[in-house]
Amino acid sequence: MSIRLGDTAPDFTADTTDGPITFHDWKADSWAVFFSHPADFTPVCTTELGRTAALKDEFAKRNTKAIALSVDSVEDHKSWAPDIGEVGGTDLNFPIVADPDHMVSELYDMIHPGEGDTSTVRSVFVIDPANKVRLSLTYPKSVGRNFTEIVRVLDALQATDKGPIATPVDWTPGERVIVSPALSTDDAKEKLANVEEIKPYLRYADAP
């Protein structure tokens, strides 16, 4: 199954390190960062989950919950948790889904042919409070994800939801935004502050 931007994120019920959950009920009216990792007790994954745990407060500021998945069991996840805390400096503080039958992995197309086994690749889905998929990323197993970028994308998505804007390259909060091409410059000046026309199709403004 291929999941595209704007699709409703598939719901599922599964066992996790925090007990059984139904995904849509668990995330409720929050954003979610749902990501898969190939296996427990592996080096790259240990660093990634440690980093995610350390970002708990940053995610909370953005009304966002993190949830991970691998095809290993809840027992393996819980046995691995002390290593995550030791390496990352923060105890595991978000659920890890157990998916030994690959039900959720296949629902989200997290197992890719040609990767050498039946474990998941490094997929990331950012899902909004309405359960719509707003971002999807797929990394190879050998490359750790940039969670600073994932937080930045959350900021950009939440900013662009507030008004007729887009964000330019490398944008971070506090920087100027781009006026939507669908908005005339005159209309933009009524809706946004400090509109500056660089090209007829490129106008900057202060973030709403």
C-alpha cells in the first residue's frame, strides 16, 4: 500500500511498550511522528530512539506525540529500553509498537523488497490532528535520521497552516516566509505584515 500526502493515516490496534493502543485514539487531537526502525539492539536505532526521547519537551510544545515501530516483540523492546536511556541520556518516554506479524509495517509500506530481510526501513510519517499524512520520508537502514529536521518540518507545517504562506529553503521559526502564489500582492499586504516583492512570483512577509 502506498501512502500519499493528504491521505488519512491508516488506523491500527497493536501492542506497545505502553500497552495496547488504537492509533487514532492514542494520538487524539495531536500531531504524531510515527517512525519505523529495522530492529532492536541495533546501533543506529539506539541513537535515534535516544534522540527522540530527549526531544519529548520539544514535541510537547508542538502538540506532537512520538511513536516508533519495529517487527520485534514488546518483550524485546522493553529489554532494549535501558540501553536507549543509557546511550541517549533520557529514559524511553514514548511507545514502541511491536509488529511481529508485519501487519502495521505492511499497512504503512515500511518493508521494502531488496533490503535483504523482512525488517522495516527507516520510514517517517508526520500526521496532523485530523489524521492526515503531511510528510513522509524514507531513509536507508545505514543512515540515521535528522530529528532536528523533523522538528523543523513540524514548525513549518504548523506555520503554513495559519495563513496563505509557504516557507523558503532552510526556514526556521522567526525567519521571513513566502507569500502564497495564490494571493495577490495587494491582498497579501492586507493579510500579512511587511510584504516585500522580490519577483512578481516571490514575495516575502513576516510570519503570521
